[in-house]
Amino acid sequence: MISKLIAPFKNYRFTSKLMITYILLTVIPMAFLGYISYNQYTKSIEQQAGENYPKLLRQAKMNIDQQLSEIQKLNELLYSSSTIMSILRTEEYQNQSALLRDQFEMNTYLSRTFLSGIHSDILAVFVQSNDRLFHSTRVPLVEEVNSTNLQHISYNRAIPFYETELRFEGDIPYLMLEREIIDFDNRESLGTMYIVVDIRFVDRVIQDISEKADVWIMDHNQRFIYHTDQEKIGRIYDEIKRIPVFNGSFKTLSEEDNKVMSVSQSEKNDWTFVHSIQTKYLTEQTNLVRNVTIIFFIVFVLISAIISILLAWNVTKPIHQLKLLMKDVEKGNFNVDLSMNSKDEVGMLAKSFNSMVYRIKELIRINYQTGLRQKEAELYALQSQINPHFMYNTLETISMSVEEGETDSVVEMVALLGQMLRYSLSNKDEVVPITTEVSHIKDYLIIQKYRFEERLSFKVEEKIDISLYNTPKFILQPIVENAIKYTIERNELANVTIIIAKETFDAGEETIVFRIVDNGPGIPPDKLKYLETLLKDDPMTKKSSSFGLLNVHARIAIMFGDNYGITINSHENMGTEIEIRIPVLDRLKEEVVES
Amino acid sequence: MSKKLLFPLFLLTTIIMIYIFFIKSSQGDYEILYTYEPEERELAIEQESKKYKIAVVPKQHNIPYFRAVEKGAIDAAEELEMELIYQGPALADSDLQISTIQEIMDQNVDLIAVSAIDPNKLAPVLKEAQNKGIEVITWDSDVLSSSRSFFINMVNPETLGRHLMDMMALTMDDHGDFAIITGSASAANINEWLKWIKIQHEEYYPNMNLVEVVPTDDNPAKAYEIAIDLMKEYPDLKGVIGNSSVGPPAAAQAVMDLGKKGEVSVVGLSSPSEMKGYLNNGAAQVSTLWSPEKLGYLTVSLSKQLLEGEYPNDLQDVPNVGRIQVKGDTVIMGEPIDFTKENVDQYDF
């Protein structure tokens, strides 16, 4: 499976691979690190909030509990007034007016004492005593208060509004605090005092922690007694069925809108105080850090991408160049040069490539040109072997001899011609014993002698045993032809001497030398110079009158190297000496090798 | 690094990251960050299971004032689930009181609360009780502070003494002769009040003349005789202060019996139930007192609190008693109440 996934990657360009690798190597660890550290940072902030908010909430809870108990104790103010105590102690009235007078007295007192500034959150005060009901309210009631909608519930806790039947205009949520009025002197109960407190007093207590957060108080049925969102007061909290901690904090782990919720329980009223803040508000400050981190990350990634691109380019550019050059070379263009100065692997590769291309070029040149020259040389050799001009002249000579009746001469000439043709046709071997080559040239010279009679004399000097050595074919005939041709043109008498010798060449190497000496007019110096340059140069470029000479030189050079070939030694009017130098080709040794 | 290795490595990293991400979100609905234990307040409840046995010792048993105290004490003991012994001498005699205390000490009580007749005589026996590990407090009438933990006083003695004098003066129009019928000569609280009555008299009422201070030993019969005698001896007598609860009823009865209503005014410390008739028919003008039941109740409440290891606090709200004041080692229950013709019906003690 992995190999399938890798497959496309494998086919990417080297530059892309390098770039991807570099970027992955820098980006992944950085992203990973960044992610982890941001996560940890956020987590620690949440943890801190998770420890701080419960403490603040607990403080608020204690504050609220204390305020409630202080409000509850306000009923003690009744004890300070003997008039009020006297009214409360009254059990029976003689007449209605006395009752109404007391009610007026009491209501006025309640209003004056409890609703004028002691505690601005007190909405109403009720006193129930001996079937009488005294009351004073700041906000009008929806329904007149009476003994059915105002009933004693509990002295021990603050009673949320939904447990009572009293309703104020505007549906103000409230808490009712009940306290028994005790006549301490007579040690008996005088009734109950109800103090109704606007629940919104909690707003002030929690204002420090309610910013951006939801704070609520709920009873054991998870019903909101108080909520920062007033709409919710009285409803049931159903987001979380069971709060996992009673005193402490936890974090919800839902898909979104995660919250840190702090809980504190009030034992007194069996209330749960909850503070809920979305983590996004907690981590608001971290967003700056996160953004800065991201910007740094992007900048860093860009820089590292640029660096990696440059690096990849740097590495792959020469390789790319190499690739293009190789393509060129592949197409056959060897005139390429990869100049690179670096000493690294790529530089070394370029150097190797350069030398390789050079070598290939050289080899191609040598193989190609040698082959070509050889073919041309062979073609020429074939041409020259059956030189029509020579054939014509020979046949003319034979014809003349037949006319003159010189039968012996004719027979010999025809035999010689036959031998020559056979030699020419036996083309299989490139090298032949010197004896064979020499006898061939002798045949040629004898035929020419028949033609030119006394005007031509020749001599073959053998300074070595020529039967022991080999030589390339047809190296003598073109030279001798030229020598006869030029000499006969100018002189009455032509002397051609062929010397075959073994000589030591400058490096001490043994060579075999054929020297063809004539007494011809020699070669004019400019022509000689020209010839010498031709010999040194590429001898096969032009067809010229000296083609035979050059062909021989080229063939030898191709076969044995540039050290061998033809040297011309000539002075005007002093004759010409042509030297053919070949390596010593020992027949015996070659036979051994062949066998 | 070889290319073959690189790609799996990259894959692995990605997989790990995804894994971490999913692990995190699949841990359930909550992650608890912090918890703490709420304050421990359950210890006190455990101790409550122990039932304390206390003894409250009045000066004497059979006068209305101390019977009212007994009523309050019994109520408190019932409500607070304590065992109570309310036992006092038949007569206000300190020797009898000492033997009562000795008797109680053998009954394995945790605390003794005493209203002392004679602080000096009582000191040794209270010391003895303390040495036995019994807590000792006093109420109504104090002993030396070294012999008890604290003293529960009904009212501030200075306030009370000066107030009694003021009431006397008010009914006598600030001039004329008056006498004081006090309780036992040795009782600390009564002597303290007497001291402040005299101070108030000297400071503000030069036209008034205190003719005599007579002790009654809290004996109602004796008190009546003394009142008759006083009125006979001093024909110009304009007023009588009863400095202990037996005084004012005796004086009022004497006023009635001698037909001196309107001539001699009677004020003093006595309960409304005893004084109701005299106040209504004009034989007495003002009776001042506190609620003796409340005193009994407070005594038992604070006894329990002390046994639980807690000293009374200033402005403490004692259930069914109200707020108390604490000054040094003295608890003050509240302010005195004046009973007059108008309000005496409101009170049932």
C-alpha cells in the first residue's frame, strides 16, 4: 500500500523531491511543536481558570449566603420597637377600628423601616401574626396578598419565587426569606416575617466574574433560581444532566463551544452555583500569541521554502544541465562542454562527464574517420590496382610487341600482368609478406621496363630477409608509379631504387623502412611544404594529384598510428626520396599469435 | 536519508497527530480541572449526639421569679436535648445553697450554673467542682471571677440601677423621702444595682431623700412586714424601690393595706404577673424586669455552647433569645423592660 502511495512521489523531479523533503523536514516538526506548545499554553490557561473561578465563585457564594442571612436577620428590627411588639402581641381586638389602626401602624413601620433604603433589593415585606397580615411592597403585586398565596414554607432556606404563589408585576424573580418572629420575653412565637428580595442583587455580587460568562444558581432540580440571562430564570437547566463535580471545575469536551464550568455548592440552601465561560473567551489573550506564532510560522516556512528551493536548485541545476547536455549528446552533438568549478560530487560528475564526452568524441572520430579513410584507401587501392591507364599502356605495349613478333616478351608481359591482377584480386589479407609486395612491384617495374625500355632502370636493394616480415598491401606501387611518372616526364633516363631496411627509430624502436629513390626533378619547395602539411593534417580531405601518396600515408597511419607513414625528402633537380616507415611485423610471431 | 524511509516517516507523524487529536476528543464529555472539599462543619453535629447533664442552681426555689427561670431552662433543655437538674435551696440561705451544690456534684453533671446568694461563701465549693472537671458558670448573681467561666447577667447593672432611680424620681416628681427594700444583703447583683441607684440619686436628685435601705432576704412575708413598718415609721414617705423581685409586690400590698394609694409610689424589680394587679389598681406605678424565662433559656443554651467548647461571642444570635452582648467574662442578656398599667397585659411571666 505504501509503495503505491510513494509511486507518484518517485516520479517527481529531483528538484521537487528535494523541495518537498526539505519543506516536510522543517514544516512538520515546526507545525507539530507549534501545535503542541499552543495546546499546552491553552490548557494551562484553562487549568488556571479552572482553579481561579471556583475560588471566586465560592467567594461570591459565601457573599450571597451572607447577604441573604443578613437580610433574613432584618426581622430583628421589629424587636426594637415596643409599639410594634405590642401590636404583634395583641391577640384579639375589641373593634374593627383598633385592628385597622394597628394595621396602618404596622404597615407604615414596615415601609419606613425595610423599604426605605436599608436594602434596596427588598421588594416587599410581609408579617403574618395571629391571623393578621401586614404588608408593605415596593413593587405592586399582581394579585392581592392573602393567607392562601402567602404560606409558610421554611425558615431554614431562601425560597425561590417559583415555590410560592406571590407574583409581582413585571414577573420579577425573587427570593423569599422567612423568619419566625419570636417574643423572647414571653418566649413564644408571634408569627412569621417574609422578606422578598429581588434576585438581581446577585448581579452586583458576581459582577466581577460575570463578564463574558454565564453565572447561575440552581436548586437541586437544576431549576434556575438566578441566571445572568434573566430570561432563563425559572427554567430547568438541561444542558448537562449530571454535573460531575460539586465543588470545583470541569471542562466540557464537545465538538464546539467548549466551556470551563465552575461549580460551588451551597449547603445551606442546597443550591448549586455555576459559573460557565466559553474557553474561547479565556483563550482570547492566547489568540494574539497564536496569531503571532502563526505569522512567525508562515514567515519561517516561507524562508525555509525559499532556502530549500535555492538549495534544491543549487543541487539540481548542474544535474539538470548535465541532463540537457546528455540529451544533446544522445542526439549526437558531442560539441558540448560542461564547465563547472565546484569540487563536490556534482563537480566531479561534470568533470567525468566532460572527459567521457571527450573520449567518446575522440573514439568516434578515430573509428569513424579511420573506417572512412580505410574504405576510401581500399577503394583507391582497388582503383589503382586496375588502373585503366596502366592497363591501356600495358596492353599497348603488348600489342606493339606482338606486331614486332617478340613472342617471348609478349608471353612474359601477359604472365606478369596476370600475376599482378591476381595479387590485386587476392584482397583478403590486409598485410602480406614483404616478399610478395616486392615481387608485385617488381612485376610492375618489369612491365614498365618493357614499355620504356632503356629509359627506365630500377633496382631493389634488400638489406634484410624480406621473407620474414609483413607489410600492408599496395604501399609501394602508388609511390613507384609517381616516381616513374614524374621522372619520365622530365628526364630521358629514370632510375628508381627501392631500398628495404630495418632501422632504429628515434625512441630506439625498430622499424622497417622502404625507401624509394628516384632521379627525377624533385619537388618544388612550396609544393613540398604543401605536401608535408597535407601529410601532417588530415590526408584524406582533398583529392589531388598526390592522392596516391597521401592514401598510402593515411592507410599506414590509420593502421599503426601517426608515428608511421611517409616522409618526403626532396630537393629540386636532385631527385626525390620517399620513405615509408612501418613497424616491424614479424611473420613468425604473427603466425604464432594466429595459431 | 533515503527517500524510501522518508515517506513512511511522514505518514507515521501524520497518523500520530491524528491519533492524538482523536484521543483527545474521545475521552468523554468532561475533563475535570479542579476540585476542592467544602468546609468541614459536620464535626459539631457528631458531638451533639452526646447528651450533656447540667445543673442550674437558683438562689431559692419557690418564688415566682425563679420558677419562671426554671420554665425557660426546662424548655431549653428539652429543645437542645440535655439533661437538666434545676435545684435550689428552699430559702435564700447560702449554706443551704452550698449543700445543694455538693449534692449535685455527686450526680455526675458536666456543668453547674449558679445564681449565687453569697459569692464569698460559695467560692470553695465551686472551686471543688471545677477541680472535679465540672464547668462552672454563674447567672443572675455572680461570684468571684476565678470561680467560674463566665457570668450571665440579665441587664447591665449600671443601666438598671440608674433606671430604677429614674423611675422612682419620675413617680415622686423629683422630691421627697423614699426607701429601698433590697434582697439579701450579701447578693452581689443586688448590691451592684443598689450602688448605681445611690450614685444616680446623688448625681441628679438633690431634693430626694433616701431614708432607709432594708434587706428582706428575699422572703415575701418578711418583705411585707418591712414595708408596713417603713410606712408607719416614715409618715412622709413618698416612694419605695423594690430592689429584688419580692420587694415591689410586698410594698404595693402594704400601700393598699394602709390605704396609702396615691401617697406612696412603688417601683422596682418584679415580674409582670406578680405586679399586674397592683399596677392596674394604682398601688404600684412601674415594675421593671427582664424575662426570667429567657434568662433560664439563655443559661442552658450557653451552658451547652460552653460544653461544646465555644465561649459566647459578642452580638451572638442565640436562638429563641436574640442577640447577646459579651463584655469581658460577662454576658449581658438584654435591656430591662418596664411594665406599666398599659403594657403589663402583654407579658405572661
